[in-house]
Amino acid sequence: MPLRIGLIGAGANTRTQHIPGLLRAPDVVLAGVANRSIESGQRIADEFGIARVFDSVEALLADPGIDAVCIGTWPYKHREYSVKALEAGKHVLCEARMAMDLAEAEDMLAASERNPGLVAQLVPAPFDFKLGPTITRLIEEGALGEVREVAVNVLNASALDPAVPLHWRQRADYSGKNVMMFGIFVEVIHRWLGDHADVTASGDIFVKERLDAETGKLLPVTVPDTYIVTGHLERGARITHHFSSVAAGADSNGVTVFGTKATIRWKMGDSAVIQPHGGEATPIVADPGTDRGWKVEEDFVASVRDGAPVRLTSFADGVRYMRVIDAAHESAATGRRVVIRS
């Protein structure tokens, strides 16, 4: 019997990644879609040959002909739809970031724990699919010695022009406490180096209002244009995150891990070198069998069909990164260092 999947929201990532990925899986049927309007849902259905357009998420979740859902909305609906789907007996693949804040993420995790027979998976941070497992191994085996410092830099000029329209990621009512790519890289750091222990954060909004293309009105920007978070990892290393959408000309975007024996420099695009102190830098090559590329939808289907454990990314791991997002938000609001408690 085919696995019948319903789409809740069909934004750019759903159209370019999730729908094609699901359609590549054998014996998977896209059985329905509920989008922001009937008209937009019908366009998606026509484009991808989806059998049914639902007039509400609730109607889709109540349909016994739907086995699982792919939630492609912005974070402001992730908690509501994930919890409702799990309580309705549907497996869930939910877009990242997990939720608006930690409390919502914990609600999602609790719903998944109440329904242990259902798969609950988040779309993972994709940046290190090739080299991440190898970097993790090198660190665990002591190739760097003791890790002393970590620097995360993601700088671009996407918001430098004040005429650029307001993006949903610049609206806290849609994105919650998530700021730019901070949460994505917290997830990556957790894979390589373990959890954060404490954070101190600050941010600035340089362009206070932007044009909302949907309404034609100027609306306030409520998410920082630049964000700096410092702190410690539980392993004792110092970490600094620097994210900016107003920093043109940056040429060092990526993650640098400084150890007592060597340094790893990882760049966006998933290339990296390791350089022993006093030695030459050599490229890091993925360990055999570890470069799986984008397999998000394939992994979800395997978990539903075969009971394979969710690795990238479980709701429990999502709560881990949401703790850091929440703590940084509190620190930025209060000016105080915040200890992260599990």
C-alpha cells in the first residue's frame, strides 16, 4: 500500500526539495495539499499532480486517506500543526526552524513522546552533509587536541539595501526568536562538538521599517540585522557566533575550530582543511560511505516504513538547539549571560 502524504504549506523549499524528494521515493503518493488559500493550493496540485486540495489544515488532518504530513509553513505554525498531526495519528516531517521558541518546541516533543509509534522528524541543517561526519570523527579522535575556541561567521549583504522588501525571516511574528542562520549553525555545532553551556548575545536592527510586498505598507523589522552570540560549549571551549545581513564583502564565512594541536577551517559549500600547528593545511576528504547528500525525504519514508530511527533531525535534537535560541534571545533582551539548562 502506498504511503499517502499530505502537504501543509507549500513554500519554496517544499516545492524545490520536499515534493521532488518524496516523489522519488517508491510507493509514495502526494494525496493532498492545504495551502494558505484554495487558489494557491490548487496551483500546487496542478503543478505536481496532487489529487486533492483541502480547504483547511484541519480537514486534511481528519482525512483517513492521509498517513503522514510534510509541514512547510513558517515557524509560527509549526507547533500547532505538528501537535495536531501527531494527535490525529499522522507521521510528521516539519520544516526547520523547529518552532517560535523553546516552549513551543517542548510541546512538539511532548506530543511526539505521547505518540511513540509515529515518526516526528525536522528538516535538518544541510550545510555539512558531506564533511560533517568526518569532522565529528576527527574531533572525537583528538586530531585537534583539546578544542579551545570555535568561531562561526555568516556575513552577507542581503539586507544592506533599505529598499529590499520585508522578508518573513525579519518578522518575529512569523519567525519567533529565530535570528537569521543562528539556529541552523547551532545544530551543526551540536553535531560536531556537543551542546552549548551558556551564551551572551546582542543584536542591532539598522533598517527599522521595510515595505511589505503583500500589503504595500511599511512594517517594522523585528529581527536583528546583525547578531553576535558568545559563550561556552559544555566541553569547555569558547564559541563566538557572528551573523549579519548588512556586512558586504565578507570572505571568511564558515566555521573555524581551534585546537591545541591543529585547526579545522570549514567553509560554506562544505569544503574544509585541517592544519597541524607548524604544518601544512590539507583538505579534509569525506570518510567512505559518509557523504550521503540530501536524503531528507528518503530518510523520512524509511523511518515510517521500516522504523529506522530519526537521525537528522529528531524533535529531541530540535529542542536542544531551541534551548540555545531561547537563551540567546533572553540574553539580548536583558544584557545578561544566560546559562542553558536541559
